[in-house]
Amino acid sequence: MPKMKTKSGAKKRFSVTGTGKIKRKHAFKNHILTKKETKQKRGLRQAGLVSVADMPRVKMMLQA
């Protein structure tokens, strides 16, 4: 049986931390930034973590 391939979209969007959590970027930080407040844009800069409910699905996509 061949090896499972990592989903290339997931590979670009997620990264695994040392403790096994999965880091992600925030949405709404791409375009039309002029109407968003500086405070909101600053908050979106920090990386977030994938929720516990979505963890198994993301791990399956990453095959990590």
C-alpha cells in the first residue's frame, strides 16, 4: 500500500508546535484593510491555535 500524502493546502496553513498543538493564522487579515481598525489588525497578527474539536481532522490532513 502506498504512503499517505500530506494535503498541500494544510501544509501551507498549519504548523505543529513542540507540545503537539497546531498553530494557525487568523482570518480577515488579507484585503480591504483600510476599513478595519488598527486594534483589530494588530490582534489578527498573532497566531491562533486550532480548536480541540478540529484537531483530529487537521492532524489527519498533515499526517504528522
